[in-house]
Amino acid sequence: MTEEIKATKTLDVCGEICPYPDVKSMATLKKMEKGEVLEILLDYPLSVERLPRNAAKWGHKVLAVEQLEGPNHRIMIEAFGLK
Amino acid sequence: MTFPILTGLLVGLAFGFALQRGRFCMNSAFRDIVTMKDYTLLKTVALALLVSMLGFGIMAMTNIITPNPKPILWGGNIIGSFLFGIGMVLAGGCASGITYRVGEGMVGAMTAVLGLILAAIATAMSFLKPVRDALQAIKVPAEGSSITVASILGLDYAITAIVLAIVLGLIWWFFAQKNKGGDVFDAHKDASLTDKIFKYGWSWIPTGVVIGLVGIVAFPLSAWSGRNYPLGITSGWLKIGQMFMPSVPFENSLKWDMWLIVGIVVGAAVAALIAKEFKLRMPAGRVLVQTFIGGALMGFGAVCSTGCNIGHILSGVPQLSIGSLIAGTSIVLGAWLAAYLMFVRPMAKE
């Protein structure tokens, strides 16, 4: 389902421990222009739930949370433009 | 080995399952407040504490348990637990967090546990023992001062715990009603009950209630085996480490708290396998060093303070132990300092 969404940038945080998937994603989103899309690849269950929740709180738009294989997920977030 | 000791395994299986499903971790709970203003896990912890407090109070009143609050050890509770708090941010998880993540296949959690075991052994019985003894030397008031919020006020523990749990719960509920909304993000609202339990992570309310109930069940069962205390993590890992030491008789390790750890790891692994969340996850080498050091700080701190975040916060605070309240506060402050230096300041600079 996320194939149609075009990512401006991809961030792979697989294997990272708590809370680096969230911290790195939020830092990247902060530097992106409004409307740009960040594709995040992650495999840490807590962050799969926490990241969309917090990204939305900062005004970013969560486009998709897709399970790939096992704990591997792809999250697509459209930046709010905090730059 | 007797059946009462093996109940540790059963409680551990339930605890590990709930920890993995609820992603229950006090490191995240305390750290997320300062790093991302996320209060979800903090609410989970608070709910688990209130449920346990109510349960302990009722069980004490009906003589099912005899409360066993930890004494005040100023040096250990303040300095040891502060270092524990710093350590858990480095390790990427609290004592129960890194334990259940071993079952999920996270290699960073395994190196953290290794650090915790080695430091706990060094502090409990080897070259760091003099440091522990020095930290625990300050005993004011004197000997075995297991004072609680209730004993200070001259009140009965059972009634105080029950009233406090209900009053705090009502205050919380009142404010939650006033500030409704904002906390309704649920990606799997329409999922079936089976999927909600086994496939997706639990939301904070069921997690808090189940963890609180596990703590309630743990207390009389552990006491039945001769260990009069509810849940605890560090002592179990210490006993697992001692299995590999020829100088310690093997039977010494086969205790309730050791079986609890085995249960947590297996229970979390089962939960992760059912949810298809099990995977060997290998972070960068420097992260493994970081989690090892973090684990070591936790092991040292927990032995000096006679408890980790589970022994002091989840089990000690509901018993209203003043020592546990001091230790819990130090853990939070240590975690905040580490979180500020590692995450808040670097992010603000960017």
C-alpha cells in the first residue's frame, strides 16, 4: 500500500535500541521541508507504536504504518516543515 | 526443588508475556517525558503501582501477605539508584525492559544483561563489595529501619494502602475526565480481540492492570517459597550468574527469583513469536559497548540500593517503603540527567 507514496528520503533504523529509532526519525523530520515524505524502516515494536503518535503531535502527517515481515515495519511520514 | 519455588516460573511467564505485549519499560516511561513529552508509559507505570497498592493492602488486611518494606539505606538508595537511573538510559531499558527484550532477540539487551550480572556479582561478593558496604553503612534511623509512609504517620499499613490507592485513583480519574482527548491514537481499534491480545501491542490501561495483578499474585507465591517479597529482577540475574561460579553451590541459584527471570525471558519470547516480533537485532558495535556499560551501572546500583526499578518502584512503592520512595526518586533523577545529556541537549543543538 505504501508503494504509491513517493519518499523524499529513506531512513533505516533497523537493529537500533530504544529510543534511537524515534530520536533519529524526529531529528530527520525536523530538518525536512513541508510536504517532503520520510520513509522509515524499523524493527523495534515500541517505536512502531510510539513514533506515529509523537510525529502526529508535532504536526507531521502519518501517511502509512505498514508491516513488512515479522517486526519489520515501514512508516511513511509527511513533514510538517519545522525547519 | 519444590512446587512453591517453581511458581516463580509461572509468574515469570505471565510477567514476560505482559511486559512484551505492553512494551512495559520504566526507562522509556521516565525518559520519554523529557525527550519527547510522551506520557503513555508513565501512565502505565502509575496504573500498575495503584493496582498493586490496592491488592497489597487488601492482602495485608486479610493476612494473605506480611508486608516486607525495604529499609532506608541512604547511600545506596540515593547514590546507587541514581547510577542505576543513568545506567538504564545507556542500556536502553530498565531491569525488566532489558530482561524481556532478551526474549525478543535484541542483542543490545543481552549485552546489557551481561554487564548487569557481572557488576552485580562484583558488587555483591567481590572487589566492589567494600564500596557497597561503605554506601550502605549510613543507617539513620538505626538498624532495620523498614519505615513506611504508614508507620511514620502511626497508621495501619493495610488501611493506608487501600485508602491511598483509591484516593489517588479517583484524583487521577477526575483529572483525566477534565482533559479528555489527545490520547485516542489507536491504529487497531477495529481489530478482533484475539489480534488485540496476541498480534498488536496492548494499550496502557490493560498493560497497567495486568502488570499490577502479576505483582499481586507474585507476593504470596514468592512468600510461600520462603522469599517474602513480590517481584524483583536483579537478584534473579545474580543467581543465574552464580550458576557459573564454582565457589557458589548450584542449589543456591535454584530459587523463586531465578525462576522468575527464566519465566520472563521465555514468556516474552513466546509473546514475540506469536506476534511475529521475534528477531535477532544487532545494533552497531559501539552501541553494544554502551548497553554493557549501562547494564554494569544498573547491576552496581541495584546491589548497593538492594533493588532495581522493579524491586523498589513496582514492588516497594506499593508497600509504601520510604527507602523505596527515595530509591525510586533517585532512579528517575538519574534517568533524566542521562536523557538530557544524551538526547535533549544534542537535539536542541541541531
